Amino acid sequence: MIEINTPVDLPHQAVYDKNNERISIDYSDDDIMIVDNVKQIVDIMPIRMSMNCIILCVNGQLQMDINGKTSRIQKNQLLLCPPNTFMENFLFSVDFECKALCLTNRILQTFLHSRINVWNHVMYVNKLKVCPLHEKDIHFADKLYDSIRACLDYDGQSPYRKEVLQSLICGAIMGLCGMLSLGMDPLPEERQAGENIFQRFLELVQQTPVKHQTVEYYAAQLCITPKYLSVVCKKNSDKTANQWIQEYTLSDIIYYLRSTDYSIKEISNKMGFPNSSFFGKYVKEHTGMTPKTYREQYLAKRG
């Protein structure tokens, strides 16, 4: 396993450098990335995804830390990760193989329309990461992937190749959401409006570069009162709006402390804190140690 201390933010481009080698991406545009040779990209760890990521394990098994918690997938399981997911400490079996599909929030919203709430609920409320596939699901996925692969490999002239590919991926994502929705109870009509606001709030926090903002700030962006936003969050997730903000803020802080060379002051500025002292108190309150101690202990543990 190769370790690289500087984390890699995967952008939307078709080729990456690893040890002066070129790693090709099977397909990439502004919203979609498809990768067959995931094992090579895993070697440039750690990774922070800027897109929604769906990984299908077709053979062997993989273990990794996702946002500080260990997750495992094996053959015929899906790994689902929202944007800003931080992955590190990869361990995979010799026979490990998988396929990856990465999508921006924009194209996911286009594909799913009103059903985006299924995806958001699974990702941000239930926080489902690993999803087993039944035999009929695997057969469906294989057929869809064969069609996508045929579209990628087609070397003839087709002015609508991108549109055809997007239609196939849309079908795959819609099928996945249908499978995920089977375990969800339908919302009463009176709760649907609140659910939509809650989903929009989660997307807003996730997409805001400086997440350490007040509830009032996010409520203003959604054109609702802070009190109503807090009520909606509590009803839909048993967490307050402030707890969600803290959770996302801490995730970014831990990422910067673990995987960048930024100074404590630089991280404090990036995260929107008024000064390093306030930042230090915030980190200690939520982790039990100062930013400096947290970083030192993490680096010592990694050896």
C-alpha cells in the first residue's frame, strides 16, 4: 500500500499522475466520472471526493476509513459516499476489483428530480454507506453496466453520445434509488414540505465552503426563520440545525488537521473562525484535545 501525505482532491478531469505514471479515467465530463481501474487511484491515498461516489465491488474486499470510521465492502456490495467524504488507510485483497461512478450534485438532481429526497435521506440521515445487492439487483446492474460500457467503447461518430450515456446512467441511478426506497416508510403529506426544506438545508451546508456559520445564516439562505429551520431538522432527524452545522464543520476541521500541512492559524482562517484561540477552544470542546495535540497524536498513530 502506497502512502502519500498530501491528500488528493479528485477534480473533474480525465487523467491523473501517480508516481510519474498516467492513470486513465474511462469517462469524465463536468458532472460524471466513470473509473474501472479504481485500484490504481486507491494507491494515491488519502482521497477527498468532491462528487457523490458509488462503488460496486465485483470481486474481493476492501477496507478503508471513511471520515475517521472504518468501513468494509466485499463482492456484490455497493459503497455510497456523498461529496466531501474523506477516505484513507485503504487495505484491499489481492483479488479486489470494483467499478466507480462519480456524480456532481447538479447532475444527480437532474437525474432524480423529486426523488432526490430518497438519496438525501439515505446519505445524510440514515448515513447508509454499504448496501448489499441481491442476485436480481446484480443481474440488473450487470446489464446496465454492459450498456454503459458499450457506449463508452463505441468508436463510431455519434453527436448524441453524451446524451445516450447520461440516459443510461440516469436509469441506473433511478433503479438504485428505487431499491433504496424499499426500506423507507412514505412520509405523511403534512411532513413532505418540511422534509424538502430539511433536504435543501443539508445540501446547503454540504456545499457551503465555510460551514461554520450560524443557524440564522442558513435560515436566511432558505428564506425561512431560524426557529422553523430548527423545528424541521429536529422532526426529520432528531438533530437540531446547529448539531448538523457542527457535524459538518468538524468533518472539515479533522480533514485539514489530518491530511494537510496548513498551520493551525491557516485552518482557523479557512474555517471562518475569528481567531486561533476561538478555533482551539472549539476543537477542544468537540474532540477533547487542542488542534495541535489532535494532529500530533494522529501523525504518531500513523507512524
